[in-house]
Amino acid sequence: MEYDLSKRKMQILRAVVEAYVKGGEPVGSKYIAQNMMPNCSPATIRNEMADLEALGYLEQPHTSAGRVPSELGYRFYVDCLAGEYKKTKAETEMMSERLRGKQHELDKILAEASRLAGSMTNYTAIAVKPRSDMSKIIRFEVMYFDSRTLVLVMLSGSGNAKTRNLRLGFDVLPTDAAHLASTLNTYIAGRTLDEITLPVMMQAETEMGSEARLLAAAMKEIYSGMEEQGGGEIKVDGVDRLLSYPEFSDVGKLRGLLGAIENKDGILDTISNIDGDEVGVVIGRENMSDNMSDSTLVVKKIKKDGKVVGAIGVIGPCRMDYANVMATVDALAESVGKMINSELKMLESPKKGND
């Protein structure tokens, strides 16, 4: 989005946003002149504020002289003015230290990071696990557990994996498990549900020979797994913090926002549409859920080996301390990303000398 504001208009817009975030009341020209821009007269500031209102950056909620930022005003602030704030080295090290105790489990790292984001910003925090896609399985592994139990592992092209226990009503040998894996990887891997046709199944059954019933048991679980489109998961911390903001004193608005959080699809869709590796800030009606039209979502995706494995963020009113929130979410996500790409990778690798 392109903006064309003079330096003074930007200073005044910044002053309005920061004063409104801090106080929660419409901001007037006299307040700005006395407290934030003493070298500018109230009359000049008043004229500039009127121009900003005409341009759509400010709104006048009541007949009073005070103004508040519009969604466009917040967007300009986020895009052009809030990027200067960075967490100090000490703050970043503190975050990393708090996370380090959870380093063995991704879910716990995400949950702890989101709790930290919530406590440090005083907004509702979310930890997100991305949607899974098992619509096409590219590799199968079958492990022999006992004569009537096999473990079927399905790996999708997006890197997601599902595991199913095959509990059988007949005995099998370890060689049967290996034969099943080979058949599945030859005839089923790389195909969508529509591509697993009757001729394909007949070829696979011929390959299995006398153990075709084992293939039938496996295919039942494979069909089930491929039909599942994991809906993603959102864990929420600090919903009660919403009650401290006057923007959510309206019971209807609060109920709508809580419904959006519980439903999760709108939030997941919004996060999915955020491009790039930077902090995403989705303000008001930019959200894909109508019930979040009075809210802002600040979130950053976390990647492991280039693949998105989760996200952390906060939800709050549009009247938000954007600089602090963006810096907090960014620093926490960076800490999580570094941790899972280094320490977890080391944990997952075979240790030398133990072979």
C-alpha cells in the first residue's frame, strides 16, 4: 500500500495513535501540542488532524474535538512507524531462557512462547499448529509389532505424517509387513484418492497374492487417513485479558470474538494468507472472520527446515501497542525458530558412538 503524507502529518498521526493506545480516549490537538509536539501550535495540529480525517487516517467518534485512529491509520502506523522498536538483548535472552526448559517438545515450546507473548503484552495469546494435508501420500512404512499388529506410517508430500495401528484377525510374519510396504509404495504412493482406481487396486491385490486381506486392512486405514484434512489447532491463553479492554465491554462483540476463537477456521485462514517471514499484523476488517472486525491479530509463523511448523501471536483490540507487540512476537518466534532448527535437530539425529 502506498502512502503520501507529509512529515508533520506522520508525526501527528503517530502522536494520535500512541496517545490513544495509552489512554483509550479521543485525542485532541491541545493535548498533542502540550505533551507531544510543543513546537507546533494547537491550531496547526487541528488543521492537520482535519486533513488526516479527510484522508481516512483518523475518525471523530463523537462531536468532541478529539479523534481516534481509523483502521487505515493503524495500518500506516504498523507499516511505516512501528518498526523502530526492538527488544533489547537482555529481553531477548530472557525469552530464550524461559523457552529453553521446553526444548524437547515443539507443542510445549509453542505453548510456552504464546504464554510469554500474552503475559508480556497483556493480550490474549495463541499458539497455532498448521493444517495438515494427507490428500496424497508419497511414502509408506510398515513396522512389525507382533503377529497380529502392524504399525502403518503415512508420509504426505507436505511433510505431515500419520500413524495407524493395524490390529488384525489373522497372523502375519515380518516378511508380510515388508511385502505390504513395498506394494503400497509401488501402487498407492503418489496417488490421490481419485487416482486409486479399481484397476490399481486389482494390480496391488495381485501383487500381494495370498495376503490380499492384509492389503484390504491397510487400505481401510489409508482411505481414512487421506480423507482427513487436519483442521489445524489453536491453543489460547489469557482470554480473560479481553475483559480489561473497553472495546470488548459490549457483550455481543465479546461473544462474537470468543466464537471466532473457538471456531478457529477464520483465524487459521487469515494466518494461512499471511505471506513472508515477517510479523503479520491483521487489523479489523482485514481479518477473514466478521467477528474479528474490531480486533487485531499479530502473528508470526515458525519454520523448521523451511517448513511452517506453527505460529505464535496475540489477539487484542485495534487500539494496540503495536510496536511493543510486534517486537515481542518477533523476538519470541525468532527464539523458537532458532531452538527447533538447532537443538531439536541435534536431538533428532543419531548420536555418535551409540550405534
